[in-house]
Amino acid sequence: MPPPYPEPFAALASADGVALGPTGVAAYRSPAFEAYEAAVPIAAQHEALLLDMVQHATPAGRLYAALLLQRMQSVRARETWERLARQDEPVSYAPGGCSIFGTTLASFARGILRDGTPGLFPATPTAGEEPAARSTAPSSSRAAALRAWFEQHGWKWIGLFWVILALMLWLGSSR
């Protein structure tokens, strides 16, 4: 049980999952997301509290604390990511939109340490491999280029999907 924190940090410390934007078709704004938005402008004034959250909060709360430390460019942010990279607790992560990822603190943190992007897919050990011996291969330049292209152009494909779906429904209902 996390120690009592002042709002908005109390909501973050007890969060069940991490949401960094409105999620789903209805653009749901979770209480944790709203608390995160409220914490961003005041995080720099509460660095000691965030460091305490990294030790005592729920897995999602620890991730929120690390994200806030990084966002405020704290000198302790890298140390925090390195600490989380050794914690295999599961956590859900919604960057905003319709995607929600299941990952672990370790995988997420290793991605941040590796290339600055969250590691969303935990490595699974192969037969005979110990979980502690897991390694994450660095992302290739091709994968990075594909990710960059999708971040720039992916919204067009999603929009096109919804337009086609709406046209099909409209045409189907007019018969």
C-alpha cells in the first residue's frame, strides 16, 4: 500500500494502468490521466515525492513517477529507469488513442534506456533460457524507419478505414 500522497500524486501512486492520453473510441479520460496532466506542471517542485513513489507506488504509479522525472529532466531520471529495468511486474500502457499495451516495468524501462521509446513487448525466454538472461535486441534502422513513417502517416490510414466503414454502413442502410 503506497503511503499517502497529496493530490494529484495520490491518484497516480494508486493507478492500475498508465494512460497518457484519452483512450478508446469515446476518448475516455481516466482519473489517472487527468491526475498526470495536473502533475506535469508541478512535478519539478515534488522530485522527492516522485522518488518515493518509485519505491512505494503500484507498478503503474512507479511508471508515472519515472515519466514525470524524465519529463522534468531530473538528473535522477536515468537512475530511476535503470531501477525499473530490474522489475518484472506487469503494467498496462495506453499512449492515447485506441491502443492499450500489456508490458512489464522492465521491458518498458529497457526500451526507454535503449532508444528513448517504451519497450512494449516483453521478451519471452526461449527453451532453456533463464528469465534473468533475457536480452533485448536493438531496434534496426528499418524498424525505426517504419515506426517513424507510421507515426507520421498512420493517422491517414486509420481515418481512411473509418470513412470506408461509414460509407459501407450508409450504403447498406439505404437499400
